[in-house]
Amino acid sequence: MHTDPDDGALRTALHDYATGGEPALGLTSAGMLTAGRRAGRRRRTFQALGVAAVLTVAAVAAAQLTTPDAPPTSILAATAAPSGPAAAARPCTGLTVGPDASGEDRGHAITCFATTVVPGMLPGATLTQPTGQGAPPGTLALHAYPHSWGRGFNADALVTDAAGVGLVFIVVRPRDPADPPPDKDTCVAPGCERRTGPHGEPAGVYHKPEAEGTSTGWTVAVYSAGSTVSVTSGNHTPDTLMATRPAPPLTVEQLWQLATDPRLQVYG
Amino acid sequence: MGRANPSDREPPARRRVRRATTSWEAEYSEYFALRAVPLRRLAYVLCGDWHLSEDLVQVTFLKLYQHWPRIRAETVDAYSRRVLINSYLSKTRRLRGEQIVAEVPDRAAAEVSVTEAVDLGRAMAVLTPKQRTLLALRFIEDVSVAETAGLLGISEGTVKSQTFRAARTLRAHLGVYTHSEE
């Protein structure tokens, strides 16, 4: 160890040097607290701005990745469903469908309703347009398209989530005397249940009996003055009668909520 | 407060106040009152400039404020010294090529003549920044060899040998200056 007998003298000299001409301290604890708080606010502001910038960039990137560039051109193609009315080509706000509405307006009203309400009932699910159901090429899931053999519209979705794959489809058509609501004479098959809608309109719930290994499903049909609305959910795909998930993606009560909603009664 | 290591120099009344303190900002303020002046002296021995010393202390206490809730009481002195020394060494690297010279004190203390202070300042300016740091830590702050080694990231043997050389250089130059002015 290096020691020096003059260390004590050096220590004293250095101490005198450091205290000899010492001016008053210009800093105060209050000033340092203020400066520290200001620096902390500035740091947090920059951090927040940084986080916001990162989130903005991520959101823009995600939007670019998830927004389809163009609808599919094949009827067999499947397209991710939009998650809200903004996805519809026309705005959905302030939408009213009167007795003189065009077919296009009625279809648009169904699309707005379906794309707004149904995704909220299927959190985390991927919705695609099922193939082979008559939808024109490029139709997005839950977007209404004219019924292939008469007046009215369909809006379909193939639902894929952790439970498997299933179906949801909505049919809205003008009330047809040839298609009466179920009554005591016709609603005799197992799984048929007669109900009354919120405004006294007749309604029926049809439960497809479940055989072992085969698919099942429910349909709720509501017969208002001018419209027949039926909403179906099944635990299969259009291509098979075998179950592709344990239960249909929507419950009977969810189907009831959809079918009785006046926004689907586009024919009055 | 339970922060300052120099509790040996701290009166019992202050320790009681520290224990009773609940707000960390109050602890911080007490630590500032206790350590701002000694840290400025340390900084002055390092750089020989009172204004720069005050800047270094300000930087140190701003960093302390930023990290205060996470700094353990037993390490706060080492942390503050490390911040101050790193700030000083960083500044000297930025000022490479410029010589940091000792400033003539504004006024002399009763027991130290202006000539002695100028001489020591000039002699300190001859030392390298790391040599000044060693002398300041060992003779101004009374930091142990082991802690100095930890602060500077060198071995204890290096601390001893380099301190010895720095002291020898300082004495030699102090002697030259004293001799030349006699």
C-alpha cells in the first residue's frame, strides 16, 4: 500500500482549497423540487407522445394490413366481415326506410343493421361470406344481397371462432300470404314453438332436431305487417350436414333479439 | 429520511426528523440541504470552477429527483457521487482539447491565502480528470479505497497506486509553482 506521511497535509490543503473561496450556493431545495417536477412532466409528456406515436403508427399499419384492397371476384371467395357500419359503402347514419324506399335502400338498411349488431354478438370471431349461398361475387359477410328467387334480401356470415365454424344468415322479404306464420295446426313438428313479438306480431322458433353427429340449428321468424324476417344460426357450414362446432354461434335469444328488431322490417 | 450515508456526521435530531418524514420529496429536500454543499466542494476539486461545480450539482440533484423513490438509502451517497463524477468526466470528454483551469476564488477564507489557493488550483489543473477524481474522493469526501474502486470501476490496488501518483504529482507541481513565485 502506498502511504505518505504528508497525506494529512494534502488532505488539509485540498479541504482548504475547496472551502477557501466558496461562494454561497445558488441552488435551493425548493428550486430543485420545481426543476425536478418540471423535468418529470416533460419526460412524461415525451413518453406519452412517444407512446401515442407508436400506437398511431401501429394502428395505421394494422389498418393497412387488415383492410381488403378489393372484394373477392369469385363467388367461392370469402371475405372478412367489416366490423361496423363504416364498412358499408354508404353511410348508415340518419338512415330511414319508408314505404317508397328503393330495393337498394332496403338492402343497405339490412347491411347497416347486420354489420353493426351481429359482430357485437360474436366477439373474437372471424366473419366471412359463405360460399355457394347465392351471394353475388364480392359480397362481404353480413352484407345484404337480393334473394335469388324472389323479392327480399339475404345477409350471411360464416362464423369462425375458438369453438369452430358455424353459420348465421338473415332473410328479409315482403310478407307473403303464401307463407303464413306458424299456428296450432302447422306448428306441430318437434322443435316448433309459437311466440308473439314485442308488438303483438306472430313469430315462430324452429329448432332443428339434433341427431347424433349431425348438425343442429335454430331459426327465429317474425311476421310483421309488411315483412317476414327470419334469422338462422347453425353449427355447420353450407357444405356439410355434420356438426363443425358444438353449438350454433348465436343463441335462440340472440336470434330473437335480431329478428324482432324493427330495423330489419324494411318492408314495414 | 434514512438516506444519507454520512449519518455519522448527522445530528440525532435530524435522524429523528428523517424517520418521521413520509413524503419522499421532503426526504429529497433534506438530503439536498445535507449534501448539496459537500457535493459542490467535490465538484470544485474536480473542475476548479464554482459555476461549473454548481451546474454539476444541479444535474446530480435532478437525476436524484428522477430516481429518488427507487434509490435505496444505503446507496444514495454512492449514487449521487457517481452521477456527479460521470457528469464531470462526460463534460471533460466533450471539452477535450480545452483546458479546464482553476478559477481564482472570489474571496479568500481566513486561513487560506489567495496565493495558496491559486497555487493548488494550478497544480490540480495539471492532473488528469481521473487523478483529480481520485484525490477528491479520497481526501475531500473521505471515501474508502474499496468504495472509490467501486465508483470508478477499477481495482483497489489501482486506486492506491494512482492516488499515490496523483498526490506526488500534485506536490511536485505545487512545489514548482511555489518555488517559481518565491
